[in-house]
Amino acid sequence: MRFLHVLIRIFAIMRKEFIHIRRDPRTLAIVIILPIFQLIIFGYAVTSDVKHLPLAVFDQDRTAASRALIEAYRNSGYFDIAYYVSTHDEIAYLIDAGLARAGLTIPPGYSNRLARREQAEVSFIIDGSDPTIANTALASASAIGQAHGAELLQTALRRGGTLPGLLPGVEVRTRVWYNPNMRSANYMVPALIGLILQTLTALLTAVAIVREREQGTLESLIVTPIRSVELVLGKIVPYVVLAFMDMILILVVGTYWFHVPINGSVTLLLALAALFLMSSLGIGLLVSSAARTQQEAMMMAFFTILPSVFLSGFMFPIASMPPVLQWLSKVIPLTYFLVIDRGIVLKGNGMDILLPQVTMLTVLGVIILSLAVLRFRKRLE
């Protein structure tokens, strides 16, 4: 009998908790939707396959033989012929801007050397800022060249043979820019700047404001002469300061401990980080205006951080994701800031190259922050 009474009491408490869950539909929705969302993200975005890398081609030969080599790279599936250029400087600009991940240069006289059964050399430049992509591109570039050379040899033999020592072939001479040793630290340390900035400002801002509401002190602040804008600024500025302190700490530790070189302007990086914070602060304010409890705020903030980690290019190449997720990555502010901070730190990029990312970051920041402030003020009123 005593055991039966214990079970009755336990089931009574369980019934009470299920009633609370049913009366909090937003938390219940997050609990149900979040695992499905994680499954989709992990299933499609988390991939080690590197395919469809944008390739810039400088074809100085412009013959059927050079076009056959270009098609070999296109048909491999690892590279997409994204640009045809007319100078080496154009290849450098496209790689600096992140528009191309590699550049193929076919010199003049390429087809003539093959016709004379000589070794024909081509140059293949790889953006080494992302070691995962660079390693795959390096191996693929050489393998495709060797396979194409083997096809040329078979064709020559079928057409009547060739003399020993006079075997037509393609030699791909590869060079890795920006991160020749392809160290992972050079790629990940700059990326941590953007992730920490977003996490701190979005998560801590949302939780701090909701905590005031839970404790009942937010209403007390509202009835004071403090205006809503002053209240918002007073709540978020301390976390902005903390975020910049962490950013400077990462740069110092990354430079002196992990030996990550900073090739660009630190001042420009700090200025553009402040621009990025518009979006992060807006996300935090939006979460705080929707959440009722700190637990709910943390879950909602995590719901926004998760796609930023996996869809922004922080860990996995965007080019390898399905088209729908690639489109979704374009509305994530961290996508553009990662290009900015990696470009400044690893490549030494300036505003002339980073202008498209800065423009998109500004547009997204203004939209998100404006919506957040309007919604937050409405909640205060």
C-alpha cells in the first residue's frame, strides 16, 4: 500500500509538470522543432566533402587542347569554372575577395608542347586560408592533371605510337597562397572572433533583459525618467565592451601563442566588428522581446546561434551545401563577417575588396536592429 501511495504522489507531480508544459506552448514548440532543425543542419551542412569550388581560368593558349584541360576540371565535380580572366591580377583579386578558391593558368604554347610530345606545364593557385578546402583542391588539381595526361598518352598511342622518352603529359604546378603550411589555427582563430562576438552579445543581452523582467525590476526602471533608448543602451553597452575585450584577447593569444599572422589593419577589423555587432545586438533584443524566462531566452538564442555556426562557413564550406542552405547562408550576418575577418587577418584585405561584404553586413544590421528596437519598445510600452 505504501508503494502505491508513493506512485500516486509521483504521478500527481508528473501530471502537474505536464500541465505546465502544455500551458507553455512556445517552450514546447522549441523542444519539438529544435531536434528536427538540428537533424536537418547536421545532415546537410555538416559534410567533409569538398565539391564545386569556384575556379578562375586564365587561358593564354585558347586552343582545343587547353579547352579540353579546362573541361577535365569542370567534369571532375570538384571545380566549377566560375570566371574566365585575361590577367594574373584578376585571379589574385578574385581569390582575395573570396569569389574564387583557385586559379588555373594555361600558358601560351601549351598545345604546341603537347603536339611535340613534350611535358606541358600549367599553374594552379589555391587559396590556403581554409586548410580543409586547400588540401582537397591540392590533391584534386594534381590528380586531374595526371588523369588528363594519361588520356593524352592513350590517344597518342592509338594514333600510331610514340618514341620512348617522348610521352605527352600535363604537369600541374601548384602554389598555396595565404596559408602555405595549411595550418588549421590560421583558419579557425580569426573565425572565433565572429562567433564569440555573436554569442556574447546575442545570448547575454537577451538573458540580461529577461532576467530584469523575471525579477520585476524592469517595470521599476520603466517608471523612472529613463527613456527606453537609454535603457536599451545601458543594458547592452557593457556586453559590447566585454565582447571587444574578448576579441582583443583572441587576437593577442592567436598571434603570440598560435603564431597566427595578422596581415591587415587591426583598426579596420575593430571598426567592422562594431558594424557586425548591430546584427548580434538586434538578435539579442529580438529574443528578449519574445522570451518570458531566462531558460526560454537561452533556448531561443541557441536556436539562432546554431545555423550561424554551421551555415556561415565557420566550419564547413558553403559551396558543398545544398542550394537551399546556400541561399539561407546569405541572410546570416556571420557569413559576411567571417569573410571580412579572415580576409583582413590572413590576406591583408582592405575596404576596396571587402566592400560587398560590408554593404550586406550594414543592410542586415540595420534591418535586424531596427526591427528589434521597435519590437522591444512596443513591449516596454
